[in-house]
Amino acid sequence: MTTEYDLSEVDREKQMGGLGLETDTREIRVIDLGDFDTRRAEITDELWTAATEIGFFQLAGHGIAAERVDRAFALTERFFALPDAVKAKYALVKAKNAGWESLSQVRPSIGVPDQKESYQITRPHMAQLWPDAGELPGFATELLDFEQQCWSVAMRVLSCFADRLGFARDHFTAAHDPASPQYQSTLRLLHYYAVPPELRGAPGRWRAGAHTDFDCLTLLFQRDGQGGLQVCPGREMTGQQWTSITPSSALITCNIGDMLTRWSDDLLPSNFHRVRGPGADEYQGDRYSIAFFAQADRDAVIQGPGGGYPPVTAADFIAQRVAANYRPQS
């Protein structure tokens, strides 16, 4: 099996650092997953249309209770409120995508670190990386349970894409096995730093530079009033026309990742998105979000139904993409 594959998205990313134009003419569809088994065909059509046209959509009726999401955010804020010296005990192990990092993810689009810190939870690799019970009681148990619920939602969506691509319905579910030591899906807690007073309203500042995700499917939880996420579909990349996605505590914002683009022989696009800095009249404080990245197990083989690309393991695919976006802290 070859490990040679196209990383042209990194080169494309280097072209995406400009301010661009903002437009509100593009619809980010809200898709209700309620009564899923009965409505599967209808939901599949809606997901496919939203995914192929824009690559982003939002989910209602997803089955994760609001209070459950609230608890996950409360733990997220408590973790990031710990002193840096404490969080540094659980520093990111890049090869395993687990642990805490701050100001270390450098997007090729802007060449400077994202203005954030994050904590990655990847099930097989958390030994010595959980805060102890004295620091954050119940942290691991609560967030692993939340990660499992995110996995269930992601697999439901991916099963619809499997249907449309002509794979077995459980094709992607089998490739994302939480019980496998090869599992590499990740729950990521995110804290974007408040804007310093002297920089409020400054144009061209990004909390996260323009990028595509590495995975199959991203589920993003946001808080009402904490905006900044914008998307630029690929066909509009040249003109850099960006649409803001209104944050909602009730909805899950989803996007297709590079891995699924390859797996679908480019039928499902992984599109650029960024987190812009707030304008002078917008909320300037800390921004929190939680992302679940459905990344196929390391030993899963990625190959589309039409064989448009040579097969590659998910481990090789992700390793290359992560290496392009991180650098050691000096």
C-alpha cells in the first residue's frame, strides 16, 4: 500500500490568510435528526445536499440533552481556569493527539499561532494526561461519556453518507471503533483568549486561521453570543467570500473533513473555515467551544468507492496533516 498522497490542501491553505469579503447570502442549513429511523431517507437527502453544496450544516434533534452539553462546557471552563503550571503537567503528546497545548497550532494560512489553548481527549492515549481528582473531580468520567454521545451522533450522520456512497451502512462505524487501541477520534476542548483592550477592533486578527479539518466529520458545540466561525466553500475560495455561522447552544455545527473528501472521491468537500477576531462592537471576552473529530482508526484503509485515489491508512493521512500545522513552542 502506498503512503504517497496529495497534500495540496496545505498549499491552498497558504493562500487563505487574507481578510476577504463577508456575505450573508449563503444558507447554513439546519437538519433535524429527530425520528431518525423513520425519516432516514429524508434526512440522508438533506445531509447530502448540505454537505455537497457547502460542506457545513447544523443539527437539531441530535439527542444530546442541553444540560449534558452545559456540564461539558462547565468542565471545559474549569479546566482552562487551572494555572498554566498545572495544565503543563498534561502537555500535548503530539504523536498521540492527547493533552494540553497553548499557542502552538500554526496555520499555513497566517503563519502565526492561533489565539487559543486546547485540551485533546483521545481514548487510548490518556494515561497520565487526566487532571487528578483533587484538581477536577469527575472530569474524565463525565467527558468520556460526553465523547461517547458525540460518537453516536457522528456515526449516525456518517451512516447516511455511507448509504449514498454505496458502502455498507456500517462502513464508517466499523472504521471508528472506540474499543480499538487504534482509535484516534478526538474530543477537543477549546478556549480562545479574550481580546486585549489595546487590540479590540483591529482588523485582520484571527483567533484561528483559515483551515480545513483533517478528519471525516467534525461536530462543534458553541455557546450563544460567542461568534466568529466563518466558512468559505471551495468554489468561492478565489474570491474568499466568507459566511458567518451564528453560534447556537442548541445546535451542533458540522463540517466535512479532508479524510472524508478523499474517502468519497471528492464528492463531499472539506471547506475552509476560520474563527475571526470580534469587531469593535462585538463580544470581546473568552470564547469556548467543544469539537468532536471523527477520525478513522489508525489501521483503517481510506479508499473511495471509485478508487479515485490510492489507498492510504488513516494513521499516515493524519500524521502528515498534523505535522503541517504544529510546531514546538520556543
